[in-house]
Amino acid sequence: MEELIENIEIKDSFNLEETFEVYKLCSQFIVEDEQKAQKIIINVLNNRNKFDKKLDLILSDLVEAVGFYPYLKKENLSLESTDSLIRKEYHYSNNVDKFLHEDQKHLLSLLNSEKNVIVSAPTSFGKSLLIEEFVASRKFKNIIIIQPTLALLDETRRKLLKYDEFYKIIVRTSQEASIDKGNLFLFTAERVNEYKSFPNIDFLIIDEFYKLSTNRDDERADSLNNAFHYIIKKFNSKFYLLGPNIDGISDGFVEKYNAIFYVTKSSLVDTKVFDYYTPNKEIFEKTTHHLKKGYKEAVEFKEKTLFDLLISKKNEQTIIYCSSPNRVRSLSMKFCKYLIENGELESDVTLDIIEWIKENISENWSLIKLLNNKIGIHDGALQKHITTSIIDYFNNEFLNFLFCTTTIIEGVNTSAKNIIFYDSTKGRNTAIDFFDYSNIKGRAGRLMIHYKGNIYNFNPIPKNTQIIIDIPFFEQNPISDEILINLDQDEVKDIYSDQYKSIVDIPYSEKEVIKNNGVHVSGQRSIIEQLRNDIISKYNIIAWNRYPNKEQLSYVLELAWNNLRKESETGGQMTLRGLITVTQIYGYNQSIWNLVENTYSYLRKLNINQMKSDEEVRDDAIMQSFQTLKHWFEYKVPKWLAVINSLQEFVCNEKGLRSGNYSYFSSLIENDFLADNLTILAEFGVPSSAIRKLEKLLPPHLSQDEVIKRIKEDKIYENPIFINYERNKLINN
């Protein structure tokens, strides 16, 4: 088969007889091994202009035989027999106005049965199309879609906006469900656990469900398990779990929950593998440790190999996998410098975000230079509207190169034809395993855009191991305290374990508070004891309202830092003292830009030997500030404040004292000090600069829903107060 595919790629054209022979071989493979037949047919379609058009009817029959109905329309191929035409129409969906391929149609029939469905399918299978199919069918009134990242959720929101006549789309826990029409809850697991007023949920969808597993060292697995368990227990909802490259799940789960575990390898996109590692093994291996002899030269050689490959692919979309945000920044800047040195011309298109960056961040931020050279970056540290814009520019071919972290593994959909597996780790020390590699590889080639994607391996392919996803709330071997505390006794498999006994021993009212917070059980117990010891002598430090002073903030953050972090969780570059300082700066100035300037001044003092240029120091200040905003201020610090707020409230009530209330300050930090009714716009990828301008143009009493309606109906975005980037963001949301 590989020889045939190579021949299809190399040969300039196939005459009538040669075309017939290739099609005949395809027909034989359909009988013997349909997966191989699919691969050959994809390669034929990718090189269709090489084959004799007189035999297109045979090609049509072959495409139909492997169930690739979407490609019949894409290639304008005709079917003649009545049977095949009936089968084709059977695979058409009126709901989404698209043809489904055979495996999609089969999966849809499973989902329409009484069964719950757990599916493992390749990235290019088109699993998410079936989500839209169910929304469009209006079969279910209230649907929850859980996805791991806000970027993915926003992509889903934009796809499903067309159904807002029938569904209210809810993305924040402050939004109320509609009574008049259906509701689409687009939430992370944490938000499912925080939302207090769900209507009856008919259908639950969990995307990237492998994140339920505690064996994959995901600190958010507890939240996802608790969300899943809560919804199916409270509402007995039908569920659809989807993910890629999974071989099995916890034994007994499908039987207990009336489910089907459906595995398919069917893919409408083929991937060609290019091995850059083996011929360069001796040199590349020297890059794995900075103490190895020849390390510097090896790093430079590996980078030059990458850069030359990228230049050779400059007219295609290419993603480069990097281990961390720092690697994304440094490698992308080195490549940009290499492009300029090699006389590559800058883009002749000025992206609208550049004006915004100059006006709101810095004229000297390196991202401007990257974007002008068709280079994008994508990681977990950038602000949401920036990452959304970069993906849009990339997919619309204004950018050709995208340097990414694990955000690529977690399902950001792009139009990339090429993927470069450049770094071999996640962060500094966690090796990319075969599961991660398969997900990276699966991003090469986009369904209905490319027939074939390419992956370029700069590392050895990890050893192929079976991926069995454990579901801890069901399997309970192991199970964390944070999941166990949420189970009723009749759900616990070992009620005599020391772990469960320690949960049972927690007094009921204390347990309810701890359970509702959904974080570190033993840490919360330690905080309660500390509060009980301190509540009299440090009452004014504990029971504060609205804004904390330095002493009050330091006390709370120290409690959280010492007790609420998981064992596997580090602060990264952040220290407790540093967190207290930046939270104070941010809270006092109510602006990320003041934090950038303070960080810049601090880093300049550290750079007394001028090891870095002023531009590099400013870049570091911007990156550190954005990482702080994303990781600490948008989730971690507000969550910690909310947890300790509930615990001090519990202890104060216990002691008959008036409790404090941290929720005002917590909400301000989480929402970048924006007005409550406008914070939803940040979820939609509208920059805070535009939202602050809207505060002057909209009455403060409007609800979140009324705000969105007023912006559209009154065309407020046409006000000259907005620059083009802000205006475009308001129009497109």
C-alpha cells in the first residue's frame, strides 16, 4: 500500500489503463482492509488531476463504497445507481445542511438510541459536527457542553450562535437560564460546579473526556469528575463523551451507565510522516542537556534545520510545537530574526490588532514584529482576544507560522497543513507520550480543506502504549479526597478504607462547606483550624469587607498558598511574596498595564549587567504580567478568595461573630475591574479597552443580555471612540 501511495505522489500522471489499475487495487482493498482503502482513496483525491477523468464514475463508486459522502460533493462526483443515490441521501443532514460520512452517520444513530455514547475517534473524524447536529435538531431543550479551555468554548459559541433563536447561550455563571427557550451551557468543569440554578439537563457533552483520568496528571481532573458525576446523578442526563486515540475506559462503566464505547480509526485526512530525527540523531540528542559537549552548536544546528524547513513551507500553514510559553517566545523571535537576515519580505497586510497593541500595550512589543512577518504565537498566557485573533489570522492565511504549546493538543482548530513536533516535553520535565504525540499529529491537515497533512518529527516517536482512561468517581482506584467527599455512601466501593473514614469523621456542616468549594479537602480543614485559632486575636485581619489592606491580603494569600495548592502544583516563577505584591499592585491600580510597568522597572534593575536588551526586558515584563493575569488573577486568586471567604464565614458563624465578605474584591480581580453587566463581553473575546469605552456609552442598569442586544440594535460599535480592532471585535460577537 505504501508503495502505491508513494507512486501516486511521485508520478506526474496516470493514463486510462494506469488509472483503472489503481482503482482496481482500491476495490480489492475495500474487501480486504477498508482502512487501507480509505487511505489510498484520500491520496487519489489529493492527486485527482493526475488521473484520467473518463473513469470518474468508478472513482465515485469507490468514494461511496468507503462512505466518504462529503467528498462526493466536494469533488462534484456523480453517482448513477439508484441504490447509491439513496445511500447518499440517507447520509445527508437537513439540520446542518451537510453530508455525513458513514462512520459519523453510524455514530449519530447510536446517539439517537437509548444508549449513552463514549467515542474515541481521530482528530479529523468530525466529532464536533455531531454536537451541532444535536443543537440544530432541537431534540434536547437544555444542553451542557463541557470543554477544557475557554478558547475551545468560544470557538463552539461562535459556531452555535446561529441557533440563538431557539437557545440562550450561557457562558458565565452569573447568567440566568431562559424559561421561554432552550439553554446551551458552554462551561468548563469548574463553572459547572459553581453554577447553582441549572434547569433540568437533557443532554451532557464532554469534549476531550480523557481529562477525567487522574493518571494523566491533570490538576483539573477532580473538577471534571465532580461535574460529570453531579449532572448525571441529579438529572439522569443522556451523555456523549468524545476524545481521540483512546483504547479503553474503566471496566464496568458502560454497563452501569447504559453506554456504548465506540472506537473508530476512520479518518478523512491522511498524514504523511517525515523523519528529521534519525538522520540527525547524534546532533539532536546533544540538545537534551545543556551540560553535554557541543550543546550550543547542536541547538543552533537544530534551530537552523527547523528554520530552513519553515522557509521551504512559507506558502503553507505550519504549526510548531514548543514545550512552554518561554520556548514559544524565544524560538519564534529567533525565527523572525532568521527570516529578516535571509531577506524574506514582510507581509504587505497590516493586521488590525497592531494598532491596538501600539495603543494599549507597547509600540516595542515583539509580537508586532512577529505578526508583520506572518508569525503567530499561541499559548496559555496570552489574553483571550489576542489568541482568538491570532487563530483567525492564521486560518485566513494572513499568518503562515504558528508557534504553540500544549494548546494545540487541547483542540484548537486550525487550517494547518503541517505540524512540526519540535520539542519532546510538556514544560521542562514531562515527556510527550504516544497519546500526546498522536493528538499533535492529528492536527496536521484540516477536514474538508486538506486531504493530506504532514508531520515533521524532530524527536523519536514515543513508544506506542495502550491508553485506558480511568474514571475515578466510578473506578475509585485511586480516588482523591476531593472526588470522594462528593459521593454518597452507597456509591463508595470501600467504606472501610482509612481515606473514607477520615471523610466520614468530618462534621456535617463543615463537610458541606468543604464539599461546595471543590478544592483540597485536607487543606481546607487546616485553614478552618487556623481560622479557629486566629479568629479572636486577628479578627480584623480575617473579617474584612470590600478592599483588603496589605496585612489582610497577605494573611489570606498565605493561608491559600500553604494549604490549597496540590502536591504536584508549583508556583512556577511566582513566589508567595511576589503574589502578594502583584495582587496589591493590580488591586490598587485596577489595571494590568500598571503591573506591566512595575514588572518592567523591577526586571530592569535585575538586568544591571545588560545581559538583555531593553526590548527583551520589556517583552519579559509583558509576558510575565500576562501570565500572572491569566493564571493567577482570572482564576486562581479569585477562587482562593472565594474558598477562604466561605471558610471564614463558617468559623465566624460558629463563634457568633459577624463575618467578612471577600466577594466584592474577588469579583473585581476575576473580571479585570470591569462593570458586572459588561464582563460577559470579555468572554466573547472583546478587549477590556473596548469594554471600558462601552461603560461610558451604556446605561449601568442594563442586564448582560440587554447589553448584547443594545450593542447590536443601536450599532454602538460605529461610535468613533472605538479603533478598528475594537469595532471588529464588537461586530463579530
